[in-house]
Amino acid sequence: MKKTFRASLLSALVGIGALVTHAATFADEVNWPTRPIQVVVIANPGGDTDFNARTMAKYFNQITGKTMVVTNVAGGGGTLAAEQVKGAAADGNTILFTHPGQLIVNEVAGLTEDSYETFDIACIAGVDKSTVFVASKQSGVTSMQDLVDKSKANPGSITYGTEMGSFSHIQGLMLEKLTGAKLKMVDGGTVSDRVVGMLGGRLDMGAITYGSVQDYVKGGQMVALGQPNAERNAMLGEVPTLKEQGLDITMDKPYVVAFPKGTDPAIVKKMSDLMKQITEVPAYAEDLKKFKQPVSYFATEDAKAILAKTREDFMQFKDDLRKAK
């Protein structure tokens, strides 16, 4: 069962090097920020995206002595937040904190005509490496190989809980493509809804952040089948990677910092540089452990290359996502 699939450029060749521009040379000299910065987050408070945005803001405030305020604008799969930032003044005082679920999946699914190129990408501030494929005890699925075997023997017999047309839906479609398995895709709602659905036996499996299910894994109500990371995230304990199980696959969800189109490149560069400084603060790495997330950072040009490759990969699922909507 040895196949290869790349969900993003994060697990392929990264490191094309940032382009050196005149604006970048003077990025440190630009007079920014001069007033409080609003960070518009595409998700509700309490989740992984909000956590990453607020952790960034905490250390931005410490390093710059200026104020970065987080505003949560959920709804529409992130389109409401994106529209707010898209229509804001390109003065560096409004930032979008997002991920490919909004920047790319929405475009592929036909929810918006906008793409990541609608914004001025500053950097990738972090990468979620805490997601695992997890199955309920009632499903009888005990490993990735068992999942594939059961699914092939009885196509559609295993229900995969997701939010249709979302990033977790893409993860399920990728798993099907890689393994030849045929899952029954079910709209299970939010992460908390899906956890309840699995505990109640209505859903068999899903792709969920480990922190949301670790107590149930330890308690035996769920089985962590594998983590879709290039290398083991040690913070997830003994959960094997998919690669260790013969599936050469990674599924990265980077957190992206972006400005309205037309923002001064020097401001964009300075934000990218500040984020790099934040990732070098030891206390920041300790904070990320709360979500079992290692430190990751990609500057502007690498970030744009990663998003371009991710968009290319996701486009093959265009028809499936649009049918789901």
C-alpha cells in the first residue's frame, strides 16, 4: 500500500529564498505600527486558529510595545472575515489571520471568486501538526490498514464526519484518493459536534486535532489511527505517522498572516520579520505546546509558494467539493 501524495509544499521542497527588494531593505525603518492593529480571525474564540492569532498578538505586543487586537469574525467558512479585511484600508492597520480552509478551499468549492492572491501575504505564522485521523471504538477500526481493508470490502460502510466543503472534507477526499478506500462522507458539524457524534456511535471516524480527543483515546473510547505529518509530532505521544504505515502523505494546515491588497511592501516585510522574531522567543514555543503544536514559520515568498502548491493539489477535488455545497 505504498503510494505518495503531497497535500502541500510544506512537505516537499521549500526554501526558494525570499526575494530581496528595495522595500525589504528598508522594512525595519518603516514607521509601523503607529496605532493599534486589528487582526481579523476567521474562526470563533477558543479553537486552534484563534489560539494561534492570540498567541501571535501577545508576543507582537511585547516585542513592539504596540497593541494588536484580535477580532473574531466567524461565518461563511471564513468569507465574512475575508471580505472585511479585503474592504479595509491598505494602511497596515488591518490583518487577516486565516488558513487554507478559507484562502483556498472556499475558492475551490465555489464559495468565493477570491484566492490567496486577493491579499498581500506576509507569512505563515505556524502550522497545525496536531491533527490525527481518529476512529470511534464502536466502529471496530483499529488501524489505518484496517480502515482501508474494511472500506474496500464494504464501500461506504465507514462514516467520515466532516464539515462538507471544508478543510477536513479535503483531508477525507485525499485519504480516499491515496488508499482507494470509499468512505461515507457525513456532515457532522463542528469539531465538538463530531466528537459527540463519534462517542454516540453516529460517526465512525474523522480528522480532528488531538487535543480534542486525547482524553477519549486514553480512555479507550477512540483509537488514534495516525498523524498526517512528515515526521512524528512527539507531543502526540505514540500516534504513528501515516508514512510509517505505508502511506506517504502529509496534510498541513498553515496559519497565514495577510494584509489588504496594496499594503506597503515594507509593512508586509516588517510584519513577516516580527513574526520570525516571535517564533524565536522560548516562551512562545512553550505556549504553543498547549495545542501540541511545534514552532513553524515561513517568510513571504515561501508562504506564497506553499499556498500556490496547495491550491494546485486541492483543485483536483473541485467537483466533489462543489457537489457537497
